[in-house]
Amino acid sequence: MIIESRAYARAGLLGNPSDGYFGKIIAITVKNFSATVSLQECAELRIEAHSRDANVYKNMGELVERIELYGYYGGVRLVKAAIKKFSDYCRDQKIAPNERNFIIRYESTIPRQLGLGGSSAIITAVMRALMEFYEVDIPVEVLPSLILDAELKELGINAGLMDRVIQVYEGCVYMDLNEKVIQQKGHGIYERLDGKLLPDLFIAYKPSLGKVSGQVLDDIRVGYERRDKFVLDTLNRLAEIADAGKDALLQGDLEQLHDLMNENFDLRSQIMKISEGNLEMIQTARQCGASAKFAGSGGSIIGLYTDEEMFARLKAGLEKLQAVVIQPLID
């Protein structure tokens, strides 16, 4: 029997990047893109490398291009980290999985290094496949923390809970990542929101802007660990924006939601460096009358638009910048 599992891309709607600092977030899944895992019983445990992980290149230029797009290690390290954390969980919970081995493969259509949750989607899909193969039930509220540990503790990737929570729960989710709650329960407070409340949204991403998200967020991490007052105050306000955005969604106040999304980016730009290419996308979208903020760590933006005429202007303007523009499929 072949087990197949899937996890979708994601976008932060409001509050990010406060998720890495015990903040609050609203996020959505983006079902236009996904990571898929195929797992089948095998005599030995084997991880099959994706073509992106191959160490054969046409020339030096292709080697450099792959490193810039996918990093030095590709996706195999993510698969290994997920398997280890699954094993750790079983050991800690005194679960003895059967001793069958497997061959595992992964594929991903999620644009890499563009702030759409590609790495966490691979780990999420691996975890789901392992749970089914070994018949181990990991509570839904616990699973995101295990996925985060695979990146944060096993691989040293600077990350927060947003990606993992939304990719496990799917749809549209509000997250309260209160530190005391997480310390007591091992997870935050996660609330699904009705996707029908969402306005018309667009996502735009520019492949040439790909960067490793953990490195992009290092500036904020340094300020947070130094207890820099301005950084802490900004992160607190970002969390408040998620609360205000939840109220705006429930009340159908799209004008308020528009303003909050813009404020989210404007605040973020005060505590981290924004590249010219990313800023150009934001400015172009806003000039069309849409709101615009980062979907993740950079390389992709998300915003709301009011009608098809505005979307056509957005698409035309952003495509001139070599960006790809989509309408996210959420449910």
C-alpha cells in the first residue's frame, strides 16, 4: 500500500511575524500550491532525493542558481528532521511503533524561499504520512509544535508557529500564542475562522527574491533577545493588529481590515530590512488601491482588493515587475 499525504502553502494575513515571539496571528492556507509525500513499505528505510537535491549540475552557474533558490541542503534534511521528531515523540509517549521500514519521496509545487511555508509543508506532509503508516495519533494541537521543533531545534532554522498551525488546521485560523499558555499546555490557543468572512485576496510572488526565511528574520530575533524596547513594542502592536483584524472580519469591516494589513507591513519595515524588490511590489499594489503586506518572510505579498477591475490593475502592474499574481484558494 502506498500512503500519500499533502500539506498546503500558507500566507500570514495579520500579525506576522509576532508568531515567533508569543504574539497573535491570523493565517490562511493557499491551496494553489502543496507539498506531497509518498511513503511505501520497504526492506530498508530509504529517503529518495528530489531532483532539486541532486548534486549534478550543468555548470557552475546552475549550481549557484540552485543554492540561491533552494539553499545548500534542499529538502532531504527536512524529511530527516521530521522522521527524527516523530521517533522522539513516540519514545517520549512510550509508543512502540511497528518495526516496518519504508521508502519516502517528496514533491512540492510551493515556490521556494518566497515566504509561502514550503519547508514546513514538507515536514507536515511527512508527519502525516508517518502517523498513518505507523498508526500513531498525534493530537492536532500538539502536532504544530513538533513540526516547529523539527526546524527550530533539529535544523536551527529561525521560525515561529504560524506556518505549522495553519498547515495542520487548514482554512483560516486565529492563533493566540500566549507564552504562559504554551508553557502550561505545550501549544497555543487556535481558533478556526469561517473562510466565508474573508474578503477578496490576492497573492503575488517574485521568484528572483527568494531568500532563506530564518536568515531574513535574524534582525528581529537579535532585537528581541536584547529586549530592545522599540522591537518589543512593535511586536506587541503586531499582535494587537491580529486581534483587531479578527474583530474586523467578524463585523465585515473591510476598510478596517485594509488599513490593518497596511499597518502590519509598515510596522514590520521598521524592525527589519526590506529589499528594494520587495518594497517595489508593496508600493505597486498600494498604488492600485489594494492593501499589501508580506505573506511570510519576504518574496511574496498578500492584500485585499475590492473588485475585478482593481485585480486586473494589480495583475498588470505586478507582472511588469516579473511577479506572479494569483487569487488564493483557501477552502
